[in-house]
Amino acid sequence: MNKRISQIAVLITCFTASAHAQTVTNDQIASQFVPPMFAAFAADNPYLAHRDTTWHVLPVDLDHTGKLDYLAIGYGNGHIGFLRVVRKAGTPLLAAESSSEVECDSGPNVKAIDLDGDGKPELSIDCRIGHSGNRFFSLFRWSEDGLTTLNPLEESDSSEWRPIQDANFVDTDGDGVMEILEPSAPTSVDENGFVSEQWDTYRLVEGKLTKAVNGAISYYAMFTRHKGAPTTTVGKFAATPGAYTLTILNGQRGQNLVTSGVVTLNGVSMAQPSSFSKASVCVNTNVTLTDRNTLSVELRSAPESFIEVLLTPKH
């Protein structure tokens, strides 16, 4: 009897090892779907220094089934980038791909971001271009028909889309739909540490990211509660003096909510612990800014809870 049990154990062990050996990793799947355009690019540009093709693989639930049945794969060769979607179920199959390449000196990175709150993520591929350190984002919506580009079109060529630089995904009004903030001018810091910055706002309108009219933002920052004792974070920023709306966004879509904290602007209280006691997701306050301003934030909630603060000129 013991010998028979031993034989069965050996058979089970061999079967398990065999099944494990046949398991195909996501990285191996990605290697099977390298776009042929990279070989064509190398042939057309023999004078460029070529690097090996690299990729970033992200398992995603694109059809809201609760299963990560798809792989979003960003491919790059040090010059261009490309996004492909592979269906994993059964034999891996190419499900969709971007209509053209993007500039990509390093990267790409792939992210899944549910812009409209429908439970089905949009896909973002971002790359660094040049030596500035800026990242440029191209966004897509997947359907059975393929990938649809969401980016605004180039003004000089309506057949091409324009990547969005250093995109920040922010629900600016607490309605569950993400807007995208893009720096509209280079950030500068004066000798006293006051930061000058401006942001444009893009919203999804009929399937395209469209720059909002009067959507300029003069200040944006995220404040996260870290582990340990509560600490105070101070931000110093410059602005054109005048009337503004200060918006405090609490967490994101009901998650990571701050339940207690203190926010002051130029020494004036904007939010007290009671302001967060009902887990409000969006608080708007009319304020007046000077040319030099100081924002102070102390969060007293669970680690990883956060708020975002925006200041928008009143028109």
C-alpha cells in the first residue's frame, strides 16, 4: 500500500511540474507580439543608434468582467513607442493596437485609468522625450472595434494626435469624471522659494480630450497622509492678485478619504477637522490671493488618505 501511494505521489509531482513548465508568463506573451514596425523602422533609419526593443506589460480588465483577461503592452526601441492589446484567454490573440507610433526616447509606461467612472479603464502610454525629463501621454479607449485615440488633434495636422505633457489625472469637481491637467508654461521658482505655475484643463467631450474654456488653474498640489505622527506641509506659490476659487478634493471616488485635517491659506483657516467629518468629497471656497501666498496642510487620517488642492481664477 505504501509503495502504491508513493507511485501516485510521484505521478502527481510529475504532472504538477509538467503543468508548471507549460505556463506562459505575461512577459513571454509580450515577446510574441512585438510590432513588426520596429524592424521596418530600423531598416528605414540605419543611421540611428538602435537599441533592443523593450516593453511594459499591464494586465487589465477591459470588459468589466472582474478578470484580467487582457494585456496592455507598451513597446519601445529608444525612438518610437507603440501600444498593443492582447487577449489572454485561451490562445493569446492580438485584440487591438494604436493606429500609429508615438515619440519615445525612454519608456514607455502603460497605465489603466478609468476617466469616466464606468468601471472600464482607458489606457495611457507615456514616454520621455528629449533630456527635459518631461513625460508625454497618449490615451486610448478600447472596444471590440479596436483602440480609439482620445488625445486632442495636432493644430498643424488634423490626422495626428498631440500627446499631453506631464498629465495629472484629477476629478476637479468631485463628479467622478477625471479631468487632465497639463502645465501650460514652465514652472519657475523665485529666490524665496515661491513657485509660479499654470495648468490647462482637458475634459472628455464626445470622445475627445478638449481643452476647457476658462479652465486655467493657477495652483495644483496633492497632499498625502503618510505613516507616523501628523506633519504640516507648506506650499509657497506666486499668483496674479485677485479673486479665486479654492477647491479641496477629498480622496478619489470615495476612496482614500481624509476624515480630519487642517488647511490654511495665508494664515486664514480654509478647513478644520469638522470640515472632513462627513467625508465631503469636494469643498469650494472663495478666496483672495496676493502676489505671494502660503498654503499649509496637516492631515490626521489613515495613512494613504489624501486631498488635492486647486486654485482657479474667478472670471
